[in-house]
Amino acid sequence: MRRFLPSSLHGQMLLSVALALLVAQVLSGVLLFRAEQRRLESSLVSELAFQLVRDPRVDVRDDTTRNGQRGERRRLRIQRALESPVARGDLRDPERQSALRDVLEAQGVDVGELVVLTREVSADPYLRNRFRDAPRFFRERFDPRGEVVLAGMKRAGSDQWLVARVPLPPRNVRAFRGVIFQTLILYIVLVGGLALLLRRITRPLAALTRRVEQFGGVPDTGEPIEPSGPADTRRLIAAHNAMEARIAALLDEKDVMLGAIGHDLKTPLTALRVRIESVEDEAERARMAATIEDITGSLDDILSLARVGRPSDPLERTDLAALVASVVEEYEDMGEDVVLDEAERIAVPLRATWMRRAIRNLVGNALRYGEKARISLTNDGTEAIVRIADEGPGIPEDQIASMLEPFTRGESSRSRETGGAGLGLTLARAIAEQHGGTLSLANRIGADGGAKGLIAELRIPLAR
């Protein structure tokens, strides 16, 4: 159900107002219908009482012409009978009977017996006989296909029944047409005006939302947003522009600082590489070179992690299968046990250099702890999924989440043999999030129920 509901503020506000207006108009229509029904019932009961009390002799001219002359005048009287007008199968109407009794007694009529019922005109013998030579007025008043309300009254002390008949009026649909027309006018005026007002409010908010989504994803987001809309919205946009300017200045300072740190640290490391060549002990020289390489690698990881949030290169549509295959070939050339099991051709908008770095980190982690890596590339219709599986010892379930945090490793040592400073998974996760994706870890469960290795799953949206 939520799928069909509007998700934007503009749509939800319009839907809420439209539903509230619809409920109000439905209630108004119900109240109007009930008032109309009460009016019709009152009119019907009053006419029955008038006929029973006054016994009117209605003078009606038959408009039919005979030989060019006007028709005769005819008199219509209420029925007088010695027997009750209730026939077999008739059902009395107690509500109308009670209302009619109240009206008659209010007029001073001493009511002995009273019956009120409804029957079809065609089922009433008195009316059916009158239809044979009845004037046009009578035929128009009593529709043979309609119903008639019949009231029979016997005064106290009398043995004669007075029987009055009033045609049951059809439902008045004109009032409902008025409500429907009124609803349409209200929808056009109220909902239409509200739509224009909400558009004026939500358009600047939508522009601000897009700006916030873009900020940090690209190095330059262009000119600040021009404040527009109501005063509150303009103040919000102005505050965002000021905040964005401060954040951009801080990020620029951070980039300058990182560049300076990288230059100031790599320069002495390069000098150390040259100086260790003078060390005569070959084993000692190798250990010193390894230490320098370890420091250089950790420094590269730290700088990369710091810069991943503000990439300088744009997203480009890239064949992810070819990129994964190139990484596999690199490790195969180095003699590592890396196998590409499955790779669908998937074109994804990404930054190839960063994505290659993330996949290398995951493959390197699999080789470091599991000695072999199995890679597959599939898609589920919305995301490309890169899976790297190893056959290592896995990770305790309570430590999987912490393994994605900086400087966290599965072993307490930080020697080169066991794997650097613990930034590989953190950097891979940051790269995945840079592309709007995710990185997750899960243990492979063997037949005996124990961990049989680790699966790293990198998910990248097919479109952004």
C-alpha cells in the first residue's frame, strides 16, 4: 500500500487535504440527505393529515378534448370504506403511523384506529381502477411504477374508514448534485491553490536536498543556492550556504595538510631508502627496507582513507567484469591462487581507480588469511555484487562489525607478515560508500557447522 502513496512533502500534503475535504463533503452530504429525508417525511405526513382531516374535494379538469371541446370537470375524493385498508401481505409503517397520529391529535381529531403502510401503485385496487378513466393530473401524480403511502383512519365512534393516499416521492438527487458540484469547486479552488503554495515551499527544499546530496560527492558544487520561497525556507537555505562554505574551507585545509604530511614524511623515507644501501649486513638491510615499505604503505592507506570522501575524478560508466578480471590477472601473474568463478558483464558508473583499490584490498585480505581467493560478479537487478571468498579461519561473529573500523585487525601483531595497519577493509568500505554501495562480511559455514572461511560482499548500485 505504501508503494502507491506519495513520498514527497508536496504529495503527502495534497493527499491529506484532499482526503480531509472528501471526508468533510461526505459528512455534509450525509447530513443533507438526512435533512432532506426528514423534510420529505414531514411533508408526506402533513399531506396525509390534511386529507384525513379536511376531506378535500379536489376539483380537477380533464384536459383531454372531445370534438374540439374542453374536457369535463371531475372531482377526486379520498376513499371511504367500511373495511380496513390493510390487505394480506401489507406491512405497517410504525414510524409514520406514530408521526401521523401526533399530527392528527394536535389538530383535535379523536382517532379511533389508524394504519399507515406503503404499497406499490399497481398493487392498490382503488388506484388501479381509477387509472381507467383518470385525468392527466391523476396519472402524473400516481406513477404506476412507483409506490404510494396509504393512511387509513377510523374516528372514535365511527364505523367508516377514511383512506388517504400520497405518492411516495422519489429520492431527490438534485441536492447530491449540488454537493458534488460544490466538492469539485472546492477541490479546484482549495487543492489547486494549496498545490501552488506547496510548490512554492517545496521547490526550494527540493533544490536544497539535491545540493546536500551532491555536497561532498563532487569537488566543486558550483555557486551557492539562491534563497527563495517563504522567509523560513530562505533562512534555511542561507544557513546551509554558510555551513557549506565553512565545511568546504575545512576540507580544503585538510587536503592541503594531507599533501604537506605526505610530502614531509615521504621525503625522509626516500632518503632512508638510499642510506640503508650503505648497511653491509644484508639481513639487517632487508629488515630496514621492509620496515620502510611498511611505513610507506600505511601512510598511503591513511592518506587514501582521508581523501576518499572528496574524490577529484568523476563517475564513469565502466565494465565492472573487465575491471575485476584485470585484478585477477595481476594476482595470477604474481603466482597467487586467485580464481574468477563467475563474471557477468555489468556496466556500472564508478571511479575505476578507487574501485580497483577496494577489490585489491579485499583479495589481498583473503590471500593473507585464507591463502586463496574465489571471486564472482553477479547482479540482482538493482546492484552489482562482487563476492570474494577465502578458506581461512573466518572471524568470530561478535568481531565482524568491528573489523571494518580503522586500525582493527584479527591479530594483535602489526608485522608485515600478518598484514599492515588494519586499514584495508576500512578503505574498501569507504570506497563502497563513496559509490553509494555497501561492504559486508560473513563467515562461510561448513558441513560441520563451523566457520570454513570468510565472504566479503561488495554491493554497488547499477545506476545513481
